[in-house]
Amino acid sequence: MSTPLVTVRLDRTVRAATARMDETRLKRSVVTDGLDPVEIRTATDLVTTHPELNSEIPTQLNCEVEHSEAG
């Protein structure tokens, strides 16, 4: 777990969440609504639900996603 906890607000775009994950080099982020955690979003979630963002998701995350989908 990263310290401090890295979060993305629920009202942010998927593109913003992707950028935040890239900035922090994390594969997962906690999505929050105010101070309440709502869900954990992963790089796999982003690639699966928004394939148009494939080129924007960090290469290291894409490699792991492709590996997990193949396995």
C-alpha cells in the first residue's frame, strides 16, 4: 500500500484517473466520493472498459494487463 493513500475523486474523468495512476506509478487507485471510499479502480478496469485509452495507460501497466488477460 502506498503512503499517503493515493485517491481519485468520483467526479474526475477516466482520463484524469489514468493520468493520476501514471503520475504516481500505481496500478490501482481508490475512488472517493468526498471522504468516503467508493471503489478501487485498476489499470485492468481502465483497459477493459475504455480501450480507447490504451495508448495513454503507462506501458508497464499495459504489459501486466495483457499478461493477466492471456493467462
